[in-house]
Amino acid sequence: MADAQITLSYSRDAGIVAIASGERYPWAHTALEESGFRRGEAGVYHLPGDATRTSLAGLVRCAARHRTSVHTSSRPFIGDVAGDITRALPGQWQAAVEIYSHPVWQEDLVPWIWDSGELGRAVQSERIPYAATLTHAETGRTLLLIERPGHQLDYLVGGFGPEPLAEGYGDPHAPRSIVVPSLPDPAAQAISNQYLPSYEQAVHARRTEAVATALRDIRSEHDTWTVMVASGRYSDATPLSTDALGAAAEEFLDHSWRDFLTVVDHAPALLDRCRPASSPWPQDADTLSRLAGALSEAAAVREELAHGGLPRQERNARAWPAIETWLTEGETFLRQVRVSAPHRRPALAVPAPPRPLSASGPVTRR
């Protein structure tokens, strides 16, 4: 393959369009500009409306001088395909073309693809010089549409990891991408009825696991800290001084706060789905209310910290009651979340009952 390539395709609105790619893609840009192509949105080049076949023939000759190969795609311009699909999808969606001219740009895309199917494998192993994103205006959900490698008509649709999950590579909860046709109505139907429900289930499962893991990590550190305080020694049996005990308490509270921020990020969306009255445990409503209140307090603490107006000791004093509430009653939240999963109930193991916490949280001793 040449170090620089130009791919030509036809767009309903723009006519002949061209996309440059390859490690030496600036050579392709030069050939396009010298041949009368104009650069447009997202780096897609197009010929003016009065262009002729002579212009295309000139492009081939000019590209050869700049050591650039020219290819004609049998597919319509991917921006048109994406736009047609977004208009057929329910709700407000926006389409945008993305160009990965240099192979490194495509490699940068890999960590952000949240997929356990063919699209994820294709992005890692196949050269994909361009794609299109489909973004839902209200939720911010962003999907990726690419031409299916090795197939003349099909496309692949998958997703990016939702905020604040961010990078999605290798996540076992990731949904599987789907194959869609170029026709907008069947493609939109497959996305709406097949992919998006699967995506929402995966988001729910991923958020649930994030909260459960954070609480498990905090509880483990709390257990270690409690044993250390009771024994007056470090885990290696070294005696603890009063100052060392205070420092250990501060360190524990710092770690707990950082872990609890994961709960603050993910639990609100999960709480919104909980309907205790229609669950096997309607009595959980009061507990969920307390947990929501604790989240609100923790969110307020984080907001004050972001503006630099909260000393460390005050942060710990205000944050620990919220964390303790979640450690004590978090399993109630998790069982409600697991029965409120969208469309189906994930087969998750029933956790063991939580052990009771000590009567009071850690106190810094001086």
C-alpha cells in the first residue's frame, strides 16, 4: 500500500468527495489542492460543482507525481449514510465524520471503543481511515459507524464508553457491536431495537460493578484499619504510636474518599432506576432515601473541594458519615439496582450480608 492514498466517493450534497490517508497523507492533501479540490468540514475534500471528468483525470496524474494512490469507493459517502440513519432514529441525533488519516490516529481510538464484538476487533486489526459518529443530543451517548471490512454493503455500529466510565477497552461488560445495512430505516431499527437496549444493559451492569467494587475496597480498608486500631500495631506487628495512629487514620480517610467518588459518580443514575415499591422489598424505600441524602452531602463536599474552600480535616469529618451510611446500607442499594436493570435482570450472585461497622468512624488522635 502506498504511503499516501486518496479515497473518492459520491455524496448527494457535495458531489465527488475525497479523503486522504496514509503515513504521508500530506502528500495526498497537496495533490487534492493542486487538482482543484477544496477542503471542507472534518477535513473532507470536495470538487466544486462545475468540476468535470478532466479534473478527476488530472487528480490521478497529479497524485502520481506526489506518490499518492487514488481509489474509488463503491459505497456512498459515509457522512450521507450516517446522516440518513440519524434522521431515521427516534429522538434527536447528530452525525459527524471522523478521519483517521495517519494510522496512529486510529490507534488512539482503540482505548475508547467500548465493544466486545466485531467493531472492536476491526478497529484494532484493520485499517479504517474514516468513520462516522452518531451522538444522541439528550444523553450524549455516542456510537461509531464504520464500513464493515471485507464486505461491500454492510456497516458496523458500536459504542464509546459513556461518561464517566471513559476508556472501555477490554471491559467484560462491554456490549457487542452489530452489523447494519446501508438502508437507513432497517439500520435505525436494528440500532433502536437491538443495539441500544444491549448498550443500556451494559451501562447498568458496568455502573453497578463500579459501585460494588468501590464499596468492597473501602470495607476491606476499614477492616484493616479497625484491626490495626484494636491491636495498636501495624500489620507487621510494629507498635503504633499516637501520632502514627493519627496519620494512619488520615491515610485511611483519604483512600476512602477517593474510592467513594466512584459511588458519587455512578450511584445517582442507578438510584433513578430503582422502584422499591414494585420490587420484592418495598421496605427499602427509606434506606434508598438515606443513601440518596448521603450522596448529596458527598457531592456538596466535592463541589466545595473543587473551589478550594474545604480543609482536609473538615472534608473527612463531613465525608465519613456519608461513606459509613453506604458501607452499612449499600447492599440494600445493590439488590434494588439488580432488579431494576433495563429490560432484563442480570444473573448476578447474591452477596453475603454486610458485617456491622464499629459504632463510630475513625478518629484522628493527637
